[in-house]
Amino acid sequence: MTRRPFETFVVGTTDEYRLDVVTDPEPDNPQAVTYFTAGDVDAAARQAQKLLAAVDGPEDRYGELYAHDGDGTAVHCDTIHLPA
């Protein structure tokens, strides 16, 4: 699991997720970053697919889904791919 900072103003939450939309090979430079809440990781993955489809960009793009651990750290959950 990859741990990265999770910028949030809600302290102690664990139902907050972040989707980093990536359109080039370098995942550390996302095109867009979206924060949202979901009941669990499965619901977050479904919502991430919808958000990824809604972002303007090349047809072949993917998103890195992170969960907030409650202490300001992002824990990598899944890679969501939107094939061309």
C-alpha cells in the first residue's frame, strides 16, 4: 500500500476518498484530484468510475483511488481504469 498525504479539513473521518485522475504515465502529476465520501470502498470504487468518466481528457485514462485513514494519510485502495 502506498501512503501519501491526504489534504482534508475533516479530522478523524474514515469515509472520505480521493481520486487522482491520471492521463500520462507519471501518476504523481494528476490532471485532477477529486475528494468525495462513500459508505465503503466498493461504493467508492463505483463512484470513482463515474467521476473518472466525467473528467475531460484523453479516452484512455485511469484514476488512483485513496482512502483517508483518519490521521491525514492517504492509503491506496485501487486503480480505476477507463479504457479507450
